Amino acid sequence: MDKQELCPLEDIEDDDAVGMVARVAGKQRNIFVIRRGVHVHAYVNWCPHNQVLIDQIPGQFFNSEKTMLRCSKHGALFQINDGLCVEGPCQGESLQSLKCVVDNGVIYLVDGG
Ligand code: FES
């Protein structure tokens, strides 16, 4: 199993997300990692609508209630758990989900995401 170290879990505040660059399928990509307690989700930071970073306002990945991920370009809303767009111009499409784990307090991307 190929594990790529991303960052310590404690570097991401609970219920927050942090953008970073990681190797995905052999290429350097902008990704972001969401922390919910001891659980994490990671996605490629690339909106399926217009192929731009979803945090056009850097570091802002959520809607105001922090219940959904939000692309700041045209407001598409994505479910946090699976990246599915449920509202907006790319409804029905998804963010590219990445496989990640927390091991000994460190977040890793697994098998190139
Ligand atoms: S580019 Fe993300 S909603 Fe349009």
C-alpha cells in the first residue's frame, strides 16, 4: 500500500478544511482535506463545473453553515461525505474523492488517492 504523508491531524481544526498540494495518480494536484473529529475526507480541489479551484476565496471550502462544501465561483454545493453536487450548475457530478487514513495522528493519502 502506497502511503503519502499529508500533515498531522492536529494541523486541521475540527470541522475545518485545509488546501494543500499532493501527488495524485503521479501528478502534483491541489487537494483539500476536511477534518470531522478523528475522521477525514479528501478531494481534488477542482470544481467539475468550470474546472477551477473550489476555494476561489483561498481556504473557504464550506457554505456559511459548514454543512456542505461550496464552490465559491458559482455556488455549487457538494456533500461533505462523498463530494456529490446536490445543488448548482454541476448538480449530479462529484468532486474527485481521495482515499485517506489517519495513522498515529498523521493523515496519509493512500494508493495515490
Ligand atoms: S466553477 Fe464551481 S460552480 Fe461553477
